[in-house]
Amino acid sequence: MDRLTMYATLKQRETLAAMKIGWFSCLVAPDEAPADTQTGLRVRRRLFSDMAMWFFALDDALFDEPDVGGLDDVELTCLHLDRVLENPAIAGADAWPVVATRDLRIRTQHIATPGQLEQWISAMRSYLLGAALSSKRRVHGMTLNDYVTIRLEEGAVPLVTTTIPIVGGYELPQATKQDSRVRALDDMANFLTMWDNDLFGYARETFRSQQYGYPPLPNAMTILAADCGADVAAGMHMAVAVRDRVMSLFLRLSREIAREADPLLERYVKALGYFVRGFLEWSLNITRRFAHGADAGDAIPGSEFVLPTIGAARPTNFSPEPLDLPVIAWWWDQLSSSPDAAAPSGLRQSC
């Protein structure tokens, strides 16, 4: 962070430092790599941690709060980053995102296979394109299906899941990665962490919008609440029910795949579970989610509900039926077994 100056102000540096990126990386990618002298675990984990810091810093500086980060030309910056990903030897602008991206690109090349490097570059480009396009498309009044579509395309989770095997020192065959069931698991990991980000990030975003005048971004809770004519507290309960249904599916499909998987795929499926659980643990505890005026357990500004600090004993809704969201309904088609148990269905139980 300091070596590449991934911040515009000391206050922004304090916020980034408080995120405990090293701990985050160990939580979401605990899988160990071969400890050889050149590409040992420390080298790989340092790369993963630096990439995570790059993502959070860039997300704030370029897409969420550009006046704080000092980067106001989203499209031009992304084009510079794309050129560096294509060829890190290209000389160009020396803004910290370019320097940092070049650094990550070179270091990834040293430890990844050619196939993994190609996938990593593709995931990087997809993240930048999705975030640049969707940062101007997240508007109030959109449908939940459109919101989920945008959020699945704009986040960095595919980049993370592409990097996890690189950090672990193994490579999945391309045919395995393209299997529809594996793609569904990847998608669900993306959805679950995005959904958790909405649940735990609402306090920070609401406070900073009220305090500094940033335009309030739509959130899964606010969209669900608006659909039902309810308040955000009710939207939170509906969002948790949606999350529980996707999480139940994620666990069932993970078990099905693991029963038939070879050792590499079994390892990857477990890694996705570690990632989802690790992100949740980090979100429950890290100060970034509650920085600038809200702490875990405090009432959210503008609403009456309280953020959870511990997990529930059972899902609020574990219906086996697909959610009424066309963009993700195909996930349920990947199950080969019948549901273990029935439960109340319906996307919006509180409506």
C-alpha cells in the first residue's frame, strides 16, 4: 500500500490499513501452496493480499468515491490498465493504479502457468469493464433481477476465484472450469459475497452518503423494501432469506460435486466454501464495514434494525425452489438429486 501509494489522503490510508488485508487473505484463501524456494506460500499469499488491497483501493478511488481517491476519468484509467495487462513493458502514465497493476501482472506471471495467466488477465479485464460500465447503471428504481445482473458483472469475485488455484499451486483443467455445475458454484460464491457486502456495507454507505453527500447507491435491501412498500429493516430480513436460500443451494451442489470430483476439483470446491465463509467472517468483524460512524451492533442510520454479529442456528428460508430471478434461476437446474426437505417458498416472504 505504501510502496505504491494506493491512497490520496492520510485518512484514506487509515481506512485501508484498518481493513486487515492480511487477515482477510488468510480467511478467504487458507489453502496452502507447495513451499518451494522460489514460489513458496509466503510469495503467493503476499501476491493475493496485495491484489486484494489493490481491488479495495481502486474500487473506492475509481468507482465509489472518486473525489476521495483522486481518480475522476474512469474510462481512460481503465484503458491504461488494460494496456498494462496486455504488456507490462509498455511505458505510460505513472498513476498508482497503473503502477500497481503492472506490479501484480509481472508477479502473477512468475508463479502462474500460461493458462492460468491468461485466465487471470481475462478476469482482470472483465472486472474493469464490468465496474466501469455498471458504475453508471446502478440507479434507483431498477428491478432486483437487473440489480443482480449488474452486481454479478461488476465485482472482483471472479478475479479472486481465478487467483485461488494460483495461490494454492494447482490448476484446474479448462473443461472442468467450464462445467455448468462448477460455473454455477462460482456464480453463487460471487452472489453470496456480493449479498453479504450489501448487508454489512449498508451502514458505511448510508453514513458516508449522509455525512459527505455521496449519491446513495441502490442496495439489495433497499430494492427488496421498495418492491414491497416496506422499510429497510423489512428489506434486511427479506435479503437474509434470499441469501439463506442461495447458501442452501450452494452447500447442496458442493456436496454433490465433491462426491464425484477428482482431487483437484474437490480441492477447488472446498476453496470456494472457504472463500464464502471467510468473507462472511471478515465482514462480521472488520472495521471497514462500520467505519466512519457505525460499529457492529449499532443501529443503521435511517432505519431501525441492528446488524447481526453472530450466525443463526438454522436458515430463515431453505426452500428448494428456484428464486424468481431469471438471471440466476438456472443454478437450481444443476442439482441431480431431489430436495432433502421442503420449506416455505417465495422470494418476498414479508410482502
